[in-house]
Amino acid sequence: MGRGYIVENMVEKYLSSLQAPDSTGTSCVTGLLIGQSTSQRDLVALAVRTPQRNTDGQGSPSINRRAWISLDHLDVEWVTEHARQVSRMLPGGLSILGVFLVTVPELSKEAQNILRQLIFAVDKHISKGRLWSLTNEDVTEKVALHICTETRKTVCRTFDIRDPKSSAKPADWKYQLGVCTSWQVLTCSVGLDLLIPVLDMRVLPQDMEKCMKEGLKIWAKQIEVGLCLINGKILADETEIVAGQKKNAKPVQQTFQAQILIPMAEPPSVQTSTVLVKMCSGSLSLKGMVHCRAYLQSNKSRVKDAAKVIKRDIINTVSSRVEMFLEDLLMEGVDNGSVEQVLPRRVFASLPGMTLCVCDYMFPDECLSDVSDRLKELLDWDMPEDSIDTSQEAIIGRTSLKLKTTSTVDTVPEMPCDHPNKAPKSLKNYYISVAMAAAVALLATGTSLLYLSD
């Protein structure tokens, strides 16, 4: 028996609104299916069609409900880029579950080949920049939905993204009213104070992107292994976050406050190794406070489920903002010296008729109308400006990223590190940024601050 998908009724209405084109011929429209997947069941909360690429190939995408495309001109790269941008807008607990394809006329064999191609291409593009690791409990089957506008026939199959040679498996697709009315909400505010080394500022920003990812991976691993408190309490992993509910009771939405405690470094007794120290030409400092949010679909969700989704949201929102900073550098470049940029603040928008929210990132020079237009472009939903919540991250003290450069210096050869208060073994393969090599004491202090951050 294949997987089963419980689908919000509004998704059915949305897919039905994608009418056949006026012209005859083999045409199609593609899109993304968004929701939450667990070992027990999968819920599909939202369907989003792929926006039409502008004819000049520049600027942001534009929505045109009547602009179907030929199967022969399907732009896989554009579909995957749309998926990457949409994934940034999803809070913890929500993800892209798969893709849909609406065709006229019905082309079962061709449609399955296209869906298979899209499934693997989308997952590869999204996971490329992901900083957290999949666990054994993560569901790796992605759904592929094919709809024919003439016959209204719906075919649902799944592919296992772990196996590039996996064959399609049949899956059950059922619409249900009120799927998205009682999700459990977790919120968390996280302070950032990270210092990331940049080895060589002469080749920006490509090499700097690599340094940023390496530095963020260390921090992301700390978040993943951190202890998660729910409403200030330490609870066992298997404990249900909604305790005391009667069997078959109607789910009631509740909000929980999460807190992540970062463990200290290895005990001094094991911190005896050698460390490779290299001088760097610059550093990136990431400071501020970020607001995180995650959703769980069931009252039966456990503490470890809650910890997983909120931790991934913390990692994703920081990673997304750093990516935006690097994208700006690609276009603008940077000279030697110092550059300081306020990263975009996170804003939330309620989906019509649901208790779920999506998010976007609002730059200092943007207004609510820009956010509303972007949500419309990428999610194909009308988001009134008054439905956008900008209060979660205050303007004062927002997250900022500062780039500081100095003249490039030669690398220092590998040095012994036998003292227990110096760098631990876990940092052996990482570079340590030194802005000014004034003295050995400053080097030791900088190294300690790096791995003891947070």
C-alpha cells in the first residue's frame, strides 16, 4: 500500500481553477505541493503554480493564469528556481512535498517522465544549500500529481528521492475540509553573535560564499545538538507536546514557546590535539535577534518532533538571509575596507482561511506593498498588506552582517595545541580568522571565542 495524502479542500479549488488554454495543442502547467510529511500521514496545505518567466529573462517572475506552456518548452531550471524561492518562505514544519502537472490532453506516459524529472531536480536544487541533516525518521518519498483538464482524471504517485532509479509507486489522494485549522505553533527567538573567517578577499564573493557556508555549518551543528525546552521545561523526547487530551477529542490549536540551549565544547580532558591555524584577510560578523516559527499538524506530535522543526527553522532563516546578502554582493561587489549591511527582517503573512502563516524577508528600503507583490508572484495568493505581520523582528537591533577586510597575509604552518584550554579536536579541519596577529594571547582568545560562541 502506497502513501496517503490528505489534502485541504482549498487545494482542490485552486487546481480546478487552472483551466485549459484557449489554443489547441499539447500544453501544461506545473506547480508545487506544500505541506507536512510524517511517518503517520501527509497533509497537503497549499498548491502553488510555477509563475511565467518574463520574456526578456530578467526581473522577477510574473503570474499569468492563462499562459500555459508547451511540454516541449518546459523550463526545468525555472521550476527549480521557483521552488528554491518558495522554500525560503516556508516556516518550520512546512516543506515542498512534491510537484503537480496539469495537462491537456491526457498524456500519461509523458507526464510521468516529466514529473519524475521535476521531482529529482527540485529536491537537488533545494537541498544543495541545506545546512541540517536528514534523519532516519524523515520521509524521503515525494509526491507527483498529474491532472488532465479534459477528463478531470487525477493520478497520484510517489518517488523516493534517495534512489535516482526508483520507480513510481501509487499513492492515495483525498480531499478533506478543515485540514489546516488546528496546527500546533512553536515560536522561538534566537540571538546571534557569530564571527566567520574569510580566507581571501581578492576573489569575492565566490570564495567568501564557501567560507560563509563552512562557518554556518559549525553553528548549525550546534543548533542541531542543542537541548530544546518547551515552555521552559525539559521534557522526554517521546512526550506528546499536547498532554491530557481525550481520545478522539477535536484538535485545538495551541502556541508553545521553545528555547534552544547550546552545549559547551568538549571537556578539557579531550581537548588535546593539533590545530591548523591560517591567517585570513577578513571576517564576517553576524549579529542580531531572529524570530523563528514552526508548525505541527497533530496533537500526537512528540517533543522530539517539535525540537526538529523549530531547530530547522532557526537554521533555515539565518541561512536564507546570508544567501540574500551574498546574492547582493555578486551584483554589487565589494572593495577592500569594511561593509556593513542590515539583513532583511522576517515578516509573516496568514494564508486565507487557514491558521498557517508563510514568511518573507523585507529589506530596509522596501515597504509592505513590495512584500505583498512578492507573495503574490511566488505563491499566487492575494495577500493584503494588513495581513502581513512586521512586528516579530523589531527595526532596532535587527540582524546585521558586517564584512571587515584587511590586507592578505601569509598562512601560518600547523602548530601544536597540547594545552587543554586551546582549540578542541573538533576544530582541527577548520580555519580560524585573525584580524590582527598582535600576539599569541590574542590568537588563543580569538580561537576560544570562535568555538565557544553561543
